[in-house]
Amino acid sequence: MRKLFFLGCLTAFALFAQDRPPLEKLESLSGKLQSHEMWQARYDQEYIPAGMDLGEEVSGSLWLAWPDRLLFIQEEPEKRSMGFEGRKLRLVDPGAGSCDEHLLTEEEWERIPLVAILDTGQAVRQFSILDQEGVITLLPHEKGGVDRVELKIGSDGLPRELIITDPQGATSRFNFSKWKPAMEIPGGKWLPDPPEGIECVGDPA
């Protein structure tokens, strides 16, 4: 379940007119996301292990701010919070009484392609960007954290579905809904506070 929620640190993409080059669509997305200080949405996620047809499901809310801030609050089946700011990740699990911090490596960063999508220059450096039958597909130049990322949008021009496939064949599928501009985030911090009396554990020195 912890791996499932970690993979949940992914975020939003958009797809516009089908005859436009995929990089141009990503540039349009960046401009759209910058039109508001912050965005909020609902998400449902299913993590499907390699070789399986069904997997574990979670749902909750997310907040997104350009260029590199993201907060997932998982509500079902258990409450967890995950904040992402720059390369710093914090995962808070009240049920387990834990708070974990981590600085993302390049391979892990590919699992969270938020920065690459919001920063089109970084996207070009990190991925080959294709338009396959109306689906934006990102293929990493070097195999590692992900095998491919596929993006679809709804009629509102905001993310509807995101599928991430890892090199072993496991997939993490997200469905997004109820996108709207947001004024604030829960707790006022992108990195959520740990449970009372608990200190966050970081990477070994």
C-alpha cells in the first residue's frame, strides 16, 4: 500500500487540438496551469501489479501549483498525505504513526513526471514526446523509473486519465475529476505535518 501511495505522487497533464504537435500541447498545458495560482481535483487510483488484471484502489483529493508543488490527501480506504515540493517528498501515515522524507533520485523523479510536464524544456531533455491516436505518450530517453507515461484529457481540457507503466509491467492508473482553481491547501503547507509526537525520518546521511 505504501508503494501504491508513493506512486500516487503524480500529477496533471492536458491535451488540446488533435492536429497540434505534442510538445506544443504541453506548452499550452503549462500556460493553462499558470493561469491560476493553484488547482484542486479529485482522483481515483488503481495500482495493478505486472501480470494482473485488477489491483488495489485508493481515492482522495489533490492540489497542484506550478512549477513543482503537489499535495495528495488519500481519503479511502485509509487516510494518508503526501507532499511534493521541488525534489523533496514527505509521506505521512497517521495509522502507522510515521512520517518519511526523501529527496528524489532521477529514476524516482521519472515516476513523478510533474516537473517535466510543467517545464517543457525539462520534458524534452527527459522524454521522447509522442502523440499516439490523441494520447500524449512520454518515453524516457534512458530506461529506469518508468517504461512509459500515457495522458488523456476530458472535454474541459484538463486531465482525465493518466497511466504510468514501470519497466516490470506494473501500472498505476489515475482518473481525475472536478478540477477547479483553489485558494489554499489543507494545513497551509505542501509538506504535511507529521502525527503528533512523531518526528520525520529522512534519508540516511
